[in-house]
Amino acid sequence: MDTEVLMKLNNVTKSYVMGEVTVEALKETTLDIYSGELLVILGPSGSGKSTLLNIIGGMDKPSSGEIIFKDRNLSKASDHELTLFRRNEIGFVFQFYNLISDLTAGENVELAASLVKNPLTSQEVLTQVGLADRIDHFPSQLSGGEQQRISIARAMVKNPTLLLCDEPTGALDYQTGKTILGLLKKAQELMGRTIIIVTHNTAIGEIADRVVRMRSGSIAEISLNESPVPPERIEW
Amino acid sequence: MKVLTHRLWHTIKGSLGQFLGMAVIIAVGISLYIGITTAFFNLGQSQEAFYKDNNFADYYFYVVRAPESIIRQVEAVPGVTLVTGRIQKDIPVFKDNQERATVRLTSYPLPIENEVNSIQLLDGRLFSEYPADGGIEVLVDPGYFDANKLAFGDTINIVAENKKYPVKVVGTATGPEFTYIMKDASNMVPDYETFGIMMVPHNQSQELFNLPGQVNQVIVQLAPGADIDQAVKAIKDILAPYGNLASFPRKDQLSHAALDAELSGLDAISGFLPLIFLSIAAGIQFVILRRMIKTQRTQIGIMKAIGFDNRQIIFHFSSYAIMVCVVGATAGIVFGIFMASVFSDMYAMFFNLPQAIGGINYEVILYSLMLSLGVGVLAGFTASRPILSISPAESMRSLPPSKSSRSLLENLPGFWNKLSSSWKMAFRTISRNRLRLLLTMAGIVSAVALLIVSMFTNDAVDYMMDQHFNQESSYDYMLHFNQPVKESELLNISRLEGVELIEGIFSLPVRVHYNSRTSEDLLMGINPSNTLKHPAKENGVVIPVPDEGVIISRKSAERLGLKVGDAVQVETLLGMGQAHYADIKITAINYQLFGNESYVSLQQANKILNESNLLTGAVMKVDSVYASYIESELSDMTGINSIVSRQKERDNIMSLMDSMIYMVSTMIMFSVILGFVIIYNSVVMSFNERKRELASLLTIGFTRKEVSSIMWKETIPQAIPSILLGLPAGRLLAELYFGSVEFDMWYMPVIIYPSSYVLAALGGLVFVLLGQWVAGRGIQKLDIIELSKNMD
Ligand SMILES: Nc1ncnc2c1ncn2[C@@H]1O[C@H](COP(=O)(O)OP(=O)(O)O)[C@@H](O)[C@H]1O
Ligand SMILES: [Mg+2]
């Protein structure tokens, strides 16, 4: 595995002020993300996984701390700079697919492709997710798993450096969930993409190169996985 | 039930913008309804009461002179219930400032109460038949009194039978035939300064005009259901020996016609104007509720599972619409009462009605409450119907993404394939929500059409003024002599310094006979080479006057069914000497906008009377620098009966138009509000529906600006065609409105200038921009973090 650091988080915190109460969603967190790795962030609900992922993906700004992405300090980036960062470097996949219901599968992918200078072709990514033949279908005509695959294709077409997935299997059945994980693994292996998966499902940790365990807003443990298990072999 | 009430508040708070938007539209609709209907009711009621109290005449007969004894004979005609004989004549007044005015001197036998067209004293005291000082006491209409800054006890110098008489003003009064005081239909608006009504005791007028024991008008009231034609014919026969100059029914009486036209106009708009607003509000309520029910399907299922029954849930959702209407109606009633009082003030200014027009009309308010609740109930219950078919078990399953349908445009692959993804998305979203599209378009079309309607009266009046003052005639003054004079007499006037051009006219009142039907008309004799006054074609182009033949008025042409080439007989109605008869051929029809006279050559007019080179008046153009000098010189000339200044006429019209500015701007504001709310609602609904989708675009790396441009793309294809469609719709609405107003004294064309279309379209763009902008601010608050709020 490549050990070049893609992103560095130094003492990053995030707290939400709600009237009198301040919720420390993320306590001082330091984490390096390596280029080309598959990182799984595990933890119970409310432990701050999404908060951490959103900060990594430039969706949210930290309350304090430093984020360095390829020598750029993102902690001081403006909203517009963050938008450009998301546009050019990040692909997002959510539990709910959030596809544009009025665009076909192909058009959903093209819409994302239209944002960047050197996108992959939508035909290409749809073939990768195995849905090339559904290019003209609307989201309403696809199953949940298929919609999630389109959403992965939409994230990948921009050829992003980092693919961030927040509970990508959360809304899917066991078998479909495993297919999705297989796709993500393939994207890492074949395309050399850096992938972060957030999940509360500990079984998924087995496919990772590294596992980050979170508990009440901070990283409890980071463990290296010498021999990741192929997704089709894990069970939960 | 408390929970549901709480939930209702919550829903209202969550959609406050839309809620208030709908309420405002309801408020506008209701306030228009109350304002207009109250004005209509009150004006109509006060007209009716006034007519009844003062025995408003059903028929008028003008004769040269007749002995008072014929009144008994007319009374004996079957169907006639009340008869009054009187003397009425237009006579000159010399004002202290050397200016001229004309008053319509009208006589009243005492006691007045039981006579036809009696009068009501407004201020001061009634005249006495034999004042102690031996003079003459008169009443005048309040308009003339105020405009000429008179005071009780003041003396006015009038001229009767070429003699000057001082008369004393002792009071002001009005009568049912004086509700709208204009000299004749050739005036657009009243001019109180130069024309008024003067009321005198009958005995005094008989002396003034040297008509002892005689009258020159017989006015009657007919029994309801009487055979009017029969009675009129019998009366005409009685009056025939006395020179029947004119006879006409109530509907042709000028002030009545003006008042009725206003009433029919109010009646027309009292229906359709509020209807537009209320039905669009109902439409918005409907689509909002339908959407709400769709997205809250699961919650409705849960409510059912807990044990609420359909009735309770339907009532709960309908109460949203009903609340909108209650809030809207409350605001509408407050504003409507205010509008009603503004309208009333306006009508009190226009019409001389003794009873106050104002006042709150509780009946109308009750109707408006019922109307708005009806809208809420109707929209609420029809929209809530789908609640019936929601089953608790099924509703728990999450709804698949909303079905997308292909846009009709996809049948044009050449066009469709060129579109970017965001345009495709916009077109599909639009075509998925057909009902909303229809509503949004109907709303924009109505709003733009109303903008046109608000502005077009200005254009029509402007056009008419241009026709009237520049095309059909371009003189500055029109004079009428006391009696016909030789053409050479004009020289005296043309010698005055500053007179640029003077042209003689001969105005000859006639009765036109055709196929045993008749129409009273005025022949305007002018020299064919004259340039200061013309008849005109329908399109406003002037028609040259032929040496022989007549250019007949539109009014007579329509009444008698005349066409070019027909020959008619004219009977002169000069009021002195024998009537003359002549047969003349119609060479054209005069579509002049005002006055609507028939035109002949001077020579032809003289020939009818077996005279030559006579004139009854003149029109003249003057150098404006000398205007006041010429005016005062003319005022000093005794042979002149009246002087009409066109500048005054123009000023009067302009000030009337100025007083309409509030109405016009209110209507423009209402139209913009309507357009704004409809766009706002459409954008907000579409936005709420797709919050997640749009947020996901932000995560991909779209900027908020780009997302907002996607929303724009959805609005533009709905807004632009609707705005364009609104322009002809506005014209249609204007035509419908004019078609509903019956006033055949004037011929009001529907004229809409291109600039008004441009302004209306710009107005449309303004409310689209505004609505989109306000609704689109949601995009700035769109929270992308929401997307990671998973159900883990
Ligand atoms: N916008 C917010 N406002 C307030 N508290 C928040 C917000 N987002 C997250 N939190 C809180 O931060 C904590 C971590 O949340 P999150 O990162 O979503 O956890 P996870 O994804 O691990 O379930 C939780 O306690 C949550 O309630
Ligand atoms: Mg989470």
C-alpha cells in the first residue's frame, strides 16, 4: 500500500451550539488519510462519524484544528473554495441515493460529469457499476441497490481523488449491500482510488485496509488490517 | 383534538410564506368584492331612492311652446300617472370676471314635491315665487355653486330673450336628472365652471321668456306595465300642434345614462375581478394540500392507525385551507371597507346624489365571508379526497422516488438532445406537475392581463383625446350665436388680434325620418373646405363633407338601420317658425367619438331652411398668447350665446384622469401581488419537493448559484409563454369589460398602445423576478449536512 499522505487532520474539533447547550460532535481529532487506501470508520450512532466525514469532504467547516489536503490548508478555505474542492476532488455516496428524479440514470451521471474538466464517460462508469443497459431509466424505475450504484457512478464520473461513502449499505438488503461494497473495493483496486466508508456495521470493517473506531466524538482506536477480506466473503 | 390543532399551527408555521401569500390573494379578492359590490349596491340604492323620492321622469317631450292646459290632456292618456309641464332653456350667464357660462334654466311649479323630476334642496333655502324685493330667486346645482365660488345672496347676471337679468342665488339643489351634469354628449366630463343647472319658480321663467301660461317641456311618469308605445304616441299626437322638438325615454337622458353606465361597469367587474383572485387562491390551496397529503402519507397512516377517522383527518387538512380563507377574509374585510369608502368618496364626487353613498354594507360583508369560506371549504375538501384511500398499513412503506414522466418536448429529438441536463430536468419537472403548471400559467396570464386592463383606460382616453382634440377637430373655441347671422358677421371676430382662423358652422337640430321611424339628431353644417372640425371614419380618419348629402351620425344610423346610399327625410326642430322638410342622401357614416353629430355642408344646411349664407356659430383657432384677450372680447359681444374653450375641456379631462391614478396604481399593485404569489408558491413547492435532490447537487460540487439557476430554468419556460399569453388575454378582458358597459352616448374604442403591452410584460418580468428571488432564498439555507442524517 502506498503510504503517501493525502490528507492530514490535526486536532480538528466540531461543536454545535444549540442555545445554551454546546454539543461536541467531534473532539480533538488527529488523523492521516493515505492515498489509495480503503478506510472504514466504525462507531455507534451519534459517535461523530458523519461529522468527521463531512469535514473531510469539505461539506462542513471544523470549529478548530487544521486540515491539510495535498499541501493546501482547507481549514481556512472559503465556502466557494470548498465547493470547488468538492467539485474537483470528492465523490459522495449517501445512505439515501438522492438522485435527481427527473433525470435518467445516464443524465444523472452526465450532470456530475459536466462539472469537471476531465470526467470519465458516463458510459464507462455505468459499465463499471454494471448498469450500462439502464442508462435511460429514471430513478423511479430502478431498485434501491441499482439507485445506489447509479449514485456511485455519479460520484466516480468526476474522477475524484477521494470517494466518501456515508452508510452506503444502510438502506439496502444484505446481498445488495455486499454488491455495493464489492463495487467500492473494485474502484479502489482497479482505479487506485482513496475510499472512506462510514458505517455502524462492524462486519464491514473487515474489508478495510485500516479501521478507525469512534466513540462519543473521538477516535478510540485506529487499527491496521493486514489482510482485508473480499466483500463477498464477509457476513453480518 | 388539541394535538391536531397544534399540528395545524405547526404546518402553518412551516409554510408561512405560502400561507400568507394565499391569504393575501384572498384578501385582495375579498376587498375588491366588498369595495366594488358595496359601491354598486349603495350607488344603485341611492339612485333608486333618489329617483323614487323625486318622481324621475320616464319620458321627455320637448315642444316649441304649448299652453299649460295640455297637461290635463296628457294626464288623461291611459298609462300616464304623473305629468309636469315646465320651461327649460340653456341661457348665457355673464360672470363678474367677464367670462361666459351657460346655465340650463329649469322651471318648477310650486309646490315642487308632487311634480315629475322634482328637486331636493341641499343647502340654503327654496326660492319664493314672489320675493319681497320683487327680484328673481334661483337655486343652482352644488357643482356650479362651488366651482364659481358663489355664496347665498350673490347675484348672477343671466340673459333671457336678449335681456340681462340679475338673479339672486338662495340655495343649492339637485334633481334626479342632474346627477351627472353635462351640457350634451359632446362633452366627455362635466365642466362645473361653465355649465350649471339653474332652478327658478315656474311663474318667473314664464316672465323671463315671455311665455305666459305656457311650457316648453312635458315630462311624464308612466304606470309600470303600461303600453309605453301607445302612451307615447298618444302624447305625441296631443303635442303635435305645438312643434314637437324631441321626445326620448329615460334611458336616453344623459345623466341617467352616465350613472347607469357606471353601474353596469361596476356590476361587470364586481363579478369577474374578485373571481380571478379567489379562484387562483383556491387553485393554490388545492395544489398545496394535495402535495401535503402526498408527502405526509405516512403520518396520515399513523394517525389512522392510532384511531383517528377519515372525517377528522380530512377536516384537519381542510382546516388549513379554511384558515387561509379566514385570515384572508379578515384582512380583506378591513381593506374592503376602506376601499368601499374610497369608492364612495369617488362616486360622491362624480354624481350629485343627495343621500350619502358611503356606509358599511353588512350584507356584502356577510356574502364575502360566505364566499371566502366557500372557497376554503371547496379547496380543502376536494383536495383532501385522497386521504380516504390511504390505508395505514400501506402508508408505512416508504414512497418510491416520484415518478418522472417524459416531457412532450422529447418528441423533438433534434431540440431535446441539444439541451443540457439541467434544462432536461427543468422541462421534466414542469411536465410532471401538470396541475401546478396549469395553475401557475393561469395565474401569470391573469396577472399580466390585469396589468393591461389597469393601464388601458389611460390609453383609451389618451386616444380619444387625441382624436377629439387633434384629429376630428383642432379649434380652440366654439361660439354659438343667439340667432343665425350672416357669414360676413364673422369678420368682426376675425379682426380681433390673435385670431388665426375662423370657420362658420350651422348647427341645426333635426328629426331624421326613415321607414316611419325617427331619430333626433344634430346637423352640423360646415364648409367642405373647413379644417377645424370634421366627421371621422371608424378608424379615426376624417371624412370630407360633401356639397350635397349628409354624413349621418352613428347613433341615427344604428337606430334607423341606415346605410350609405339610403335617402332620409330631415325635419327641422328649430323651435321657431314652421318646420322645414328635406330629403337627403347618406354619403357616409360619422364615427366621430364625441358628440356624434351628422354633417352637411353649410350650403346644404341653408338650403334646408331656404336660406343662404347663414351661420349659427363658429369655430376658431387662436394664438395662445392672445387667448385671454380674445376670450374677454368675445364675452363682451352680446350676440354670442356661448363660448366653449377646448383648453378648459382638456384640463377637465386631465384632472379626471389624475383622480383615477389611485385606482390604476391599486390595480397594478394587486396584479403584481397576484403574479408574485403565484411564482413564489410555484418555486417554493418545487423547491421543498426536491430539497434533498438539490442538496445532493451541492455535495457533487455545484455552487448555490448553479443550483439556483436550475430553479430558474424551471420558472422561465412557464413564465415567458404565460406573460406573452397574458397580453392578448388582457386585450380580450378589456373588450369584454367594454362590451358589458352600455353607454351609447360615447363610442369608447378598446385602444391599447404598444407601450402598455411592453409595460405589462415588464411588470410580468418584475413579479417573476421578485417571486423567484424571494422563494429562491431557500437555496442559500439549503443544508447539505442534512443528507448525512441517516437512519442508522
Ligand atoms: N447540525 C447539528 N446540530 C447539533 N448537533 C448535531 C448536528 N449534527 C450532528 N450533531 C450531533 O453530533 C453528534 C454526532 O453526530 P453524527 O456525526 O451525525 O453521528 P453519527 O454519524 O456517528 O451517527 C450527535 O450527538 C449529533 O446529535
Ligand atoms: Mg451518521
